[in-house]
Amino acid sequence: MKLIAVIGSGTMGNGIAHTFAQFGYQVNLVDINNEALERALGTISKNLDRQVAKGAISETDKTNTLKNINSFTDTKAGVEAADLVVEAATENLELKLKIFKDLDTFAKPGAILASNTSSISITKIASVTNRGDKVIGMHFMNPVPVMKLVEVIRGYATSDETTALVMELSGKLAKEPVEVNDYPGFVANRILMPMINEAIYTLYENVAGVAEIDTVMKLGMAHPMGPLQLADFIGLDVCLAILKVLHDGFGNPKYAPCPLLVNMVIAGNKGIKSGEGFYNYANGPKDAKVAAKFAK
Ligand code: CAA
């Protein structure tokens, strides 16, 4: 594996491109939007600066990492020579199915097609390709350069060979890969999202306020962020979409999204990316304040 194509240059896509490039892989970063690509390269450069400032990498490592990344607005040109394609586009089933049909047409026959989906069925994604044995989930966590986990998801048709290659490759990125099977939410979000949803219900039922709920989980359970802050960080629209996948996939009412979450997403309060969720980010994520709506 030498050349990796990454589809989508948002938060996850740029983190995935950053990580592969940092570990010496050539990366083709693909996005239909040229401005998004420019923004992504700026973000990668800023995040590399953080690593240089901490002494985790050198200035030369930063320069080499940036040199390893080429950007493309044309999917065919970006993926045709790749050994592995990692799709990190918006979490939308129809969009992912369309992308995978294209990837199956454009990528060379031996290439592995991975999705960074946080909850969409790998088996369903694979079903629109003619290479189900080479389709797999590679679920990175945000922020990708920092988080050690790659959840490697085997679809119904994913081969042992593909799984072994992706497990080995994840290890080469200094990550800890964990192999899981393809059922709604896989492992990470099957456990994380009900916790976040329960935190939102706890707020909705006025058991405690935003800061109180997050403090209990931060100080009581040693979580780096409270569940409401984490929901803002992930994106409330993403949390809602994943909960719907769990609810539909298992048909169990325990996964029903809290009505407060539904209302916040409809109102456009999606967390950090929209400037407000449970917290207000007018002064940036570091100085977040409990949103006026929830302030006591
Ligand atoms: N790139 C490179 N380095 C980064 C970075 C980035 N994007 N973001 C943070 N860092 C580094 C910092 O430089 C710092 O490095 P050192 O440890 O060497 O000092 C370290 O990460 C910690 O950063 P900060 O000091 O700025 O802030 P912090 O201590 O509050 O940590 C955090 C930030 C790592 C995000 C931490 O709050 C955390 O672990 N939060 C929980 C993250 C989490 O749960 N992620 C999973 C979300 S779920 C998901 O992604 C998948 C899904 O399907 C929904």
C-alpha cells in the first residue's frame, strides 16, 4: 500500500489524510469543492504546527507530511492509481452509495474501498459494488491524529485478506485497530450514542443542567469531555443520524432520539460547527459557555 485516496476533506477526511501522510504514505485528497480542499490543507498545516510545538514531530516531518498530500476535485483522477480509497464524505446513505458506485468504476480492480462511516451498513455500501470482498469499514475517531482507535468493520462479504491488510495498515499508523462485525452502530456508536442520548434526556427532564451533567461524567467517570460537550464536538446532526440508524436497525425504542435533540437539529443548533449546541462557541471551543437557552 503506497497511494491512499481520501474522499471528502471535512474534519474526518483531513484528519485521515494528515495521519496517512505523516506516516509516509502518498495521499490524494479528493473533494468536489476546491475551497474545502484549501481549508483542509490549512487545517492540516495548523494541526501539524501543534504537533511540532509539542515536540511530537519535527519541522522536517511537517514539510514532508504536507508534500505527501495532493488535492483533486476530480474523483476519477484522484482514485484511479490508489491502492486504498478511504471515503469520509457526509454521513448520508444515498450519497455514500453513489460514491461507492463511482469508486468501483474508477479505482483499479485490486484496490480496497473503505468507508469511515460511523454507522451506515458496510454490507449495504458493498452491495452497490462488484467487489464486496474488498469493501470494509475503517472508522477513525476525531481528532484523527490524536485518537488511537481504528474500528475495522467487516461487512457480510469482506474477505479475511482485506481485513488482515486493513488491520496491518492501521497498525502502521500507530493506531490500535479493533475488528468488529457489521451491525447497527458497530461497537463504538452502539455504546456511545445511547450514553449521549441519555445525557440529553437527563437535561430534557431537568434532572440537572448542562454544566452539571458534563461535570458529573468528567470528574466522576474520568471522561475527557462531558457527553453534552462531546455531542457538540461530534455534531448534533451526526448524533441524531446515528441514533436513527440504531433505532431503525434494531427496532428497539431504547434508541429513540430525545425530542430535545431533534428540535435542536431542526433549529440549526448543531454544536461547534454551527456556533451553538448545548454550549455557545462565539469565543471559540476553548471558551465555550453554556448556551443562553440552558443557562440557569
Ligand atoms: N491534530 C493534532 N493534534 C491535536 C489535534 C488535532 N486535530 N487536536 C488536539 N491535538 C493534540 C494537542 O496538541 C494535545 O497534544 P498533547 O497531548 O501532546 O499535549 C492533545 O491533542 C490534547 O489537546 P488540547 O490540549 O488542545 O485539548 P484537550 O486536552 O482538551 O484534548 C481532545 C482535546 C483530545 C479532543 C480531548 O478533549 C478528548 O479526548 N476528547 C474526547 C474525544 C473523543 O471522544 N473523540 C471521539 C469522538 S466520536 C468519533 O469520532 C466517532 C463517531 O463516530 C461519532
